[in-house]
Amino acid sequence: MANSYQASDITVLEGLDAVRMRPGMYIGSTGSRGLHHLIWEIVDNAIDEAANGFASEITVSLNRDGSCTVTDNGRGIPVDTHPKFGVSAVEVVYTQLHAGGKFDNKNYAYSGGLHGVGASVVNALCEWVTVDVYRDYTHYRQRFESIEDKKSGKIISGKPIGGLETISNTRKRGTEVRFKPDPRVFEETSFSGETVRRRLRELAYLNAGVTFKFTDERQKENNQREYRYDGGLADFVGYLTNDKTLVGDKILFEGGQGEVRIRVAMQYTDSYTENIFSYVNNIPTAEGGTHETGFKAALTRAFNDMARRLGALKEKDNNLSGEDYREGLTAVIAANVQKPQFEGQTKGRLGNTEVRPIVEGIVYEKLDMYFEDLKNQAQASLILDKAVKAAKVREAARMAREVARKKNQLEAAPLVGKLSSCTGRDPSKNELFIVEGDSAGGSAKQGRDRRFQAILPLRGKPLNVEKKRIDQVLANEEFRSIITALGTGIGEDFDLSHLKYNRVVILSDADQDGAHIRAILLTFFFRYMKDLVTDGHVFIGMPPLYKCSRGDKSVYCYDDRELEKAISKMGRGYQLQRYKGLGEMNPEQLWETTMDPDKRKLMQVTLEDATESERLVTVLMGDKVEPRREYISMYADFNKSDDFMEKIDVTGGNGNGKG
């Protein structure tokens, strides 16, 4: 029977087969993020050596053959025979899941890779891996390959090609791992030099005094970098706030209790948003966790106590909220936890409940001591004054939101005559196009599939929210319309479960004004609806630049390279139309080129690097002109229609393809 279910139907995955069968469970995806996760897994092992005092230098090289090499000058992987498996420890580490030296805290006080699957997962998902160990004055080497079994046709993952070899005598020490991603696993196998470089710089900030070297052999020029920051987190916060106007001095402290250690660097600026970047054992925790919660609770309590001591809050006054004290704050929190509990192998959020009270206690004590010092009380007054003003603005914004909620009960009254909604009632299938201009908005309304596509035209350029308070943002008609249409609220009130459209598509002209509008909208989403971006709901529509025709044949071209190919195919006698704006397209053309799910191109906006995104938003959209002028003169080429979008898209687009 077709639906019988017997013992023979039970599949047993042996060795590393489970990793190859379900790679997403171990590295998140088989796209670009998963590809680079291979590097992070090996780099994490090298950093564990450095963080525990055994290594001082880590090198990452992207090689011409598509492979990557990670080298450290630590102790080297043990090479003696494992008592249980009867093979070298190197072979055990690279062929056995949950094998490593990090489970008992004897070799590593703190480690990011506690699952013990990093090295073996890399081996399972690569064409080949070569491990060189320099230990006890001897150079050892072992090679692993993923090969196809000739009888069954199945791939045998990470198979040892012989045992551990002794190569030569050496005074060198450490481990060198070279690996090449398997194209049978990954959608793309070309590493991004910029992605790797940024992460190594971040790691250099987090590991004061450790030297990180990067080489991209695929590039002929400017292909080497070296990062070392003896100031650690202080230098990191300085980098993040370099283009902002500072309020007071940096606040630095650290402390520990039991198995938890915490380091914090803080700097206030005159901006209206908070930026907290947290890490556990060098791993970014973009979704926060108990360490970040403890920090925020302590900050609020310490400042409220200080406000009452200094008289900024009277006995009858209510305490200020945490968000008031965090306005304009940039902070980096680096926690070390011996036995961290992360949500999933990609480690986005710390879950250890015991960490919160420890961090809260340490942060409160350190802040209280800092502001008890008379020389710091002038800075305390500056922060308190800023927080009191923030509280007044927050109250005004709360009242504005209450008014907006009441209007929403009247079926989104502010949007009557502006939003053309769709008829579908399933948010997971619906799309909202935010369209530049009434003309293009009219074409989009006529050309769309009204069953699942809604159109919201923008009448004029929206406000640059990077320079405005939240009450000013809420007073802007364009943003009020977007907030009402999406239904999620903003800031502290943001609730993704109320999202009315699964895809939010920014559709603007392919010129400088259109790029500016995209940048403004992306800045708004980044500042006030960040989860909309991180959960993959924001897209950039990619309208064509040209229409190349000859006779009854027409081809739409999205860049100059596509145009060259079209012209060569068309031959002589072709006609060329250059689209200066979306408004030049009739409804049928707009549907065919930009809105039809079967033909259109969308760029999904993602957040690959939170710290770099923060810095670029400040540079490109902030108050200071000079950093923006320097950045644009260095990188932007407005002769390329999409160049500015490529730059701002670090906030962060990734993945250009059909939507």
C-alpha cells in the first residue's frame, strides 16, 4: 500500500549526512548568509583561543580558487589518538557532530561554539577541507572531501582522505583551516570580501589587543586589511558615534559574578534614537536577550535614582521611562557566559535567565558609582535634561498615536482617496506598493492585480526622520499614511502580528530623486519598524531603464549590460526608449515590468550588519554635511543609475531576483 509505514521507512542519517540533508538547521540557510556562516564557525574557534589567552593573531584569506583560509597562532588542535574513536583528535573534531573541547570549561572559560558542531558542519558542507596543525614543533595535516559514492550516487560528506600526516618539523604553532564551499549545497559560493572585512573589524573591537588580518587574493589592488584596537569597546563606540554630535564623555565599566562577565561602553549624542549593540562570547545577539534586558533595567533604575538625588525629579513626579533615558544613547554590551543558551544555532538571542539579575546588579552598581563622583555630575545633568525633554516629546507622541488609533476605527479615515486597498483579506498574500508620485500611482492602481496588491502613492518627498523627533514624524502626512496602512504601529508600540501586507514594496524612479526617496523610506523603516526589515518584509521595486524594440519584438532592460545584449540580438533598425520615470509607463507596461510576480525583479532589504547600517544611516541621512560629502565623493557614481541605492542599501539590501 502506498501509505504503509514500516520500520524500513525510517531513515537513519549517519555521520555528517544529517548536516548535508538539512543544512538550514545548522547554518541558517544555503544563501549568502549561510555561506559566510562557514567562515564564522572556523573564526569562532580561533577567537576562542584568543579570548582565553592562547592566541594573539587571526588571519582570514579569500583565495583565488574560491576557498577560504583561517589561521591562528593558538595551541593547535590536539593530534593524539582519541580513546573512544581510535583516530586523531583532528579527525574527530571534523567528522563527529558535538565533538569539541568546550563542553567542560577546562580548556575554554568562555566560548561561542558550545554546540560542538562548527568544524564538522563546515566539513560536511564543503567540497574539501584541509587542516594544518602546528603543535609540539611538528607540522601535521589532514584532508577531507565530500565525494560521490559510485554505487549509490549519494554524496559521502567530509570523508577523511587518509589519516593525519606528519609533514615536517616547525617552530610555528596554531591551526590553519582551508575549505571550499560545495556548489551542490549553496546557491552561490563566492564570498563577499566586504562582509568578511566588516565582521573582522567588529571582532577586533570586541577583542582588544588581538590582531585580525584579512587578505582578498581575488582583488588586484587594496586587498589587505589589518585591525587591532587596544581600546576595545571604547574605540567601538567612538567609531559608531564619530559622525554624531556628542553629549558628555564615554562611560566605560566592566564587572563579573560567578560564570558571567560584562563589559559596557556608552556614549550619549544629540540624536533622537537609541542604538544598543549586544554580544555574547563575541557572537552578535541582534534580538537581544537577558543580558540586554538586565542592562536596560539597571540603566533606568540608576538614572531615576540619580534624578531624585539631583532634584531633576521631585517627590510628586513619576519616574521617567527607560526609553527616555535611552534617547540618543549608543551602547555596546559584551557579555561572557560560560554556558550560554542561544535560540537556535544562529545565536540571535540569549535565553539564560540567571544572566539578567547578574548584569542588572553589576550595571546598576557601576553607574551609581560613576555618577556619585562629583566630576561626573555635570554630565549627569546633561543626560537628565535630555531625558526630561524626551519624556515631554514621548507624551506628545503618545497623544498623537491615541488620536491616530481613534481615526483608524473609522476605516483608516486619513487614507480615504489615497490608499487603493486590495480585496484579499489574507495578509500573508497581500502586497503594498509605496509609489513615488500621483502619476505613477495612478498607473499602478490601474495596472495592478487588485486581488492582492494595494497602492499607496506618495504626494511629495517624505520627511528625513534621522533629523526629527518622533512627534514630528507622526505629524508628517506621508508617514502617517504609511503607518496607518501597515497597521503595525511604530517604535515601542510596533507589533508585527498586526501587519496587513506581507510585502512592502518601495517603487520609485531610477534617478537621484528616486534614490533619495528610497533612502528616506528605508531610514524610517530602520529607525521605527526595524522588525519589518529584519523579518524580510521590505522590498525595492526594480523598474526597467530601457525598452528596446524592433518590429513586434520588445525587450525591457534593467541596466546597461542587459541593454547591450538586447541591442546585439535585435540588430540594426531597433528603437530605444529610455524611461526617465515611472510616470512615463502606461498601466500595462508598469504591470508587465515591475508588478507582475512572474516577471518583475525585486530587491529584498535585509539587515546584514547592524553596526555598519547604523553608521551609514548616520553618515548619509544625519545632520553633518562633511562626512556625507566625503562618503559620496569616495563611493558614489551618479552616472550609474543604481549606484546610490547600492550604497544606502547596506542598511541593507541583499538578493536581487524575482519576487
